[in-house]
Amino acid sequence: MSEVRDERVLAEVHDEFGVIRVLEVGDYRFLEFGEAIEQSCTFTRDPNWLEYDYTRAMLIGALCHEAPETALFLGLGAGSLTQACLHFLPSLDDVEAIELRPDVPRLAMQYMGLKDDPRLYIRTGDALELLGSAESSDLIFVDLYTDTGPAAGHLAWRFLENCQKRLNPGGWLIINQWGTDDGRPLGAALLRGLYHRHYWEIPVKEGNVILLVPADIDQPMQMDQLTARAAALAPQLGYSLQSLLDVMRPAS
């Protein structure tokens, strides 16, 4: 029989949106919203480790850019992806994160391994309202989830359009989109129309579909260069991204 790990509650916070908990199970810590809705996971022995395929697929989106200098995270959560990008992408020197719930950044730094990095600036508030005051970026990540699923921004035409418009030339928009039962991203028809079918999808085992959207319709996916960057980074990551690259597909 496998060993059963005890679960410890390290923190519990109640705010206007509900409950936030930090749980520890062995070498892992979990950030949860509401009734045990898992949002993020940290491997405490190495906070730069990305445990979930959806975060690894979003990191692939960052590697689409040869040398990103700026990044905007809409939705911070435990900061696992933000922490990994700051660690593994040395060209990054200006990173902004917008998080709805004020206690989330504090918990992420206190319990989940997010470092207080001088390159990272965190604002609290609604990303749909604050996007317009954010600087344009080489990379923009959209990961806006509550305890009931994706926030309204994941299906908001104007917001998603403005995310793409805030990209610098050559930039990439990376969206953690909810997956439907047929394996397509939530709002597939809206996305195809909005981005003119010029984006790529990575379905992941958690059930989500990661979208990689270029800044411009003439901007190609340079697959050979992306694959080479992923392979070069694998020894530092401690895992390969190739299985995710193998299932990458043009917009369906």
C-alpha cells in the first residue's frame, strides 16, 4: 500500500470573494479557492519547478519569443509560472502581475515560494479594468480563474482583443483557456473570429487548452527555433517539454 500523506492547513483567509487556503501535503503546497478548488501547486524543494502540464505549456508560449524583456501576468495565483519565467528567462527585466485578491500575493510569497524580485511589480484589482493602464509587453499571460471556473475575461471579446493589442511587435499572448468535452477551448468560435484562426493550441491533461496568440496575423510560429529553445532549457527545468510540443496544433 502507498503511504498516505497528512494534509496540513498552513493558512486560511476569508475575503469578499470567499475562502483562500494554503495546504501542505508532503513536499507540495497547494493554493485553493472556495471548497477545495485547487488553483496552484508548489514543490517546496524547488519553487521554480512547474508541476502541472498547463503551466509547462504556458512556459512554451514564453519560449515563442526569442528574448522577451517584459511580461504581464493577468492573474497571479501562487505565482508558480511567474517565478519560473523570472528564473529561466534571463532576458526578462520588467514583469507586472495583476491579481484580483489582495491576500493572494502575500500568501504566494509567504508560503508558495514566490520571491520578492525587484523585477516584479504586483498590482491588485480587476484585470479587465486595469489592463488599459498596464505597459505594453513582449509576453502577456491570461489565467483568470475563480472557485467556479474561468472569469468573465476568458470569453470577453473586447478584453481579449485588447490583450493582443497590448503586445509589443513580435510578442505573444498566452491564454489558459478552459477545455470543453470535445477537446476544444471554451469559446472556440469567438476565438477563431477574434484572432482570425491565427493562433496555436496545446491541449493538456488537466483538461485545459493553452492558446498561443501572436501579436500580428503575419507573425509565424517558428517551430524549429521553439523546439531548439525548449530542448536547450530542459536540463535546467529538470523535465522535457517535447511531449507538449508534439500535441501543439494550429487553431481548430
